[in-house]
Amino acid sequence: MNFKKIIFFKIIIEPDINLSSSNSVMHVGLVCKNYCERNMFFSHCIKRFIYIGFLSLFAPLILAQLKNENALSQFNLLLLQSLENSKELKALSEQIEIDDYQYLSQLSTHFPQVQFQLKKQKNFFETNSLLMQQLGMTNPHSIAELSYSWKLFDYTQVLNSRESNDQKKLTRLKYQMERENFKVKFKNKFLLYLLSLYKLASVENSINKAQTTFKEAELTFELGQKTKVDVLRARANKTSLDARKLILENERDKNTHALIELSQIAFEDISPFQKMSEKDLLISIENISQVDFQAPRLNSAYASLAHRKLEIENKITKIQLSKLSADHLPNLKIVGAYSQSGDRLQDVFERGTKAHTVALVLSIPLFNGGHLLSSQFQTYHAQNRLQYLTENQKLSIDHQLDLLRSSIDAQEKQVQALKISIDQYDELYRLTQKSYQLGKSTLFELQSVEENVFNAKIEYVQNLIQLTEQKENYLWQTSNF
């Protein structure tokens, strides 16, 4: 008996053998191994056979894993593309550029300012006598002047620069917050889109089962094993599932348009997901929903982006309040001018009269009708009000983050329980289906269990998406860029 006869004998004599099963493959392999101990010529063939058997067993798992990784990679590419297409992020990016140049413009006011003037004038009441001109008692008709000024101390100018700098920081923080928030919104919209596809795929599978059940009910009714009621109930169930499919198709279209409107991507980029099976869609949803959530519970909001944003806004408000009394402080500046003048424009540059003046100017406000005192009290009470509001907002942020973390903990337990319930409902459906085939359960009981299986799957995915959104929101609000 040669190698081929051994394989043929095992497969023919034992027709129940399944080459896709690991136990069957190992059984045939062991038989072949005993034979090949006497025939080493076929040992290489045996190894190849066992390798092919294991490959046929694990190939579907490998292909499924590659398919899921491809879905996750496609999601990440769509996210990057959506970030580039977002009009809100582009507008904030332009605002960052605006604030940067505004800050540079404000800094330029701290440097000396130089101005050139070329003036041609005539006094119609001026006496044109030669004696007055010789004595220099007439004004020149042409003047070329180079004037300059440098503010050495101006508190209002300092406050404007500080405010511009803080405004620049605030805009950058808003951009980061909007970018992270956009990622959360895109992920949620994308998962809702996959959820609608998952619902539709699940209903289509239920329709196929209902069609098979309806045919079986008709056949068994003709054989006298079922009643007319079973046939009508099977037909009504299929009609109900067809109507549900239409509703879910409408839901899918709404989620598709919502995703495209947010991300500004083409329909062709997300259409491949509509060809995925129910099982692949569920695995893709679970993979995309994975979040590396190891953030500790916060006792305060000092690490949150909302708190950082509040701090910068408070600094800007305090600067604006300080401006109310900044005009009452002394100012110190240097002013000067270099000029050449003459009766004619040509004389100005050839033999004009030169003059160069420099002055150090100190301005001290002395009296303004009580405005100084009233502005001081206004600033004082406004700062107290700002402090009270800030403390209240900090407590509100702490409370919201603490509630969100508690909700995440509760939602995680619920998702785990729902996932276990799916396996339990699947087993119940399998047993009920066998019982129905044996005539021990009614069609109504089978349809009820099938409906429970569908609801359990949808409820699990919905809660999983909600948990993912809560985790993402918590992480980006407490992140530190």
C-alpha cells in the first residue's frame, strides 16, 4: 500500500473526515507518519501535506485579520483627509496667521518711529519787504523734515502687546481644541455610519433566514405538518423585515450624508464599507472603537484644555481692565526733528537752512475730574467679579469631567454585559431553531428569539459607540499639548 492509497483509504472509508478540521488533519498526518517511518522517500510530501492542512485551517483567520487591519488603515487615511478638508480648521489656521502678524505689528510700536515730510507753503498775509526777508522774519516757503519719536515708557502700549500675545496663544489653543474635537466628531459619525451598515446587513441576513423559514413552512404545510397560521406568520415576518430594511436604508443614507458633510470626502471613499459582511462590520466597529484609555481620575481641572482656555481668557480680561487706568500713568518719550528749509524747493537741498531739535518729553496727568478714582474702583470690582466667575467655572469643569469619568466606568460594565448577552442569545436561537425543526417550538417563539438576537447586537454596538465617544471626549479635554 503506497502513500496515495493510504490517503484514499482514510478519506473513503471514513467519509465524515473533514480536512478543514485540525484534528482530522493531524489524524491523517499521524497515519502517514507511521507509514513514512518505513518509507522516508515520502517524508517531504507528508510535511507539505500537513503544512497545507494547517494553512487551510488558519487561512480564513489570517485573511479576516488582514481585512480588519485594512479597514482600520482606511479609517485613519479618511481621518487625515478630513482634517485637511475641514473649513473650520482652515479658518482657525488663517486666524492664527492673523494674530501672529498682529502681534508683530504691536511689537513694532516699541521701536523708534521715523517720518519724512516735504512741505510747500505760502502765507498770503506775509509782508514781502526785502528788509523783513533779510532780517529772517519771514517763514520759508519750502521745508524738508525728518522727524522721529521713541516711546521709552507707555503702559498702554505694554498692555496692548501683552494682550496681543495672549490672544495669539488663545487662538492656537482653540485650534488645537477644535482639531481634537473634530477627530472625536469624525470618529463618532464614522461609527454611526458603520452602525447603519451593520443594521442593514443584519436585517438582510434575517430576511434570508425568513425566506428559508417561509419556504419550509409552505413545504411542511403541504405535507400536513404545519398549519396555515404558520405560513401566514412566516410571510408576515418576511414582509415586516422588508419594511424594516427600507427604514434602515433611509437611516444609512442620512448617516452617509452627515459623514460626508462633516469630512468633505467623496462617497467613493466610504462606499467599499457597504460591501462588508455583518461579521466584518462588527469586527471593524470594535477595532475602530478601541481607545487607549488609561487616564487617571482628575481631582481638579488644571490639566484640562477648558481650564487652560479659561486662564488665558481671564488674563486677557484683566489686561483690558488695566487699560481703564493706564492713561493716568506718566509717559516718557524722545522726540526730534531734522529739517532743511528755503524759499524755493531747490534751495532746500542746495543751501537751505538746517535745524535739528531733540526733546525728552515726560507727561504726568495731574487732574482729570475724578476719572482716575472712578476707574480704579471700576477695575477693582470688575476683577473681583471675574475671580468669582472663574472659580465657579473651574468647579463646573471639575464636576463635568468627574461625571464623564463616572459615566465611562458605568458604560464599560454595560458594554461587557451586553457582549456576553449576545453569546447567550445566539445559543438560545440555535437551540430554539433546532427545537422548531423538531416541532417542539412554534414559529412565533423562533421569531421572538431572533428579534432578541437582533436587538442585543444593535444595543451592544450602540453602547460601544457611545462609550468610545465618551472616552475620546474625556481624553482630548484632559490632554496637555
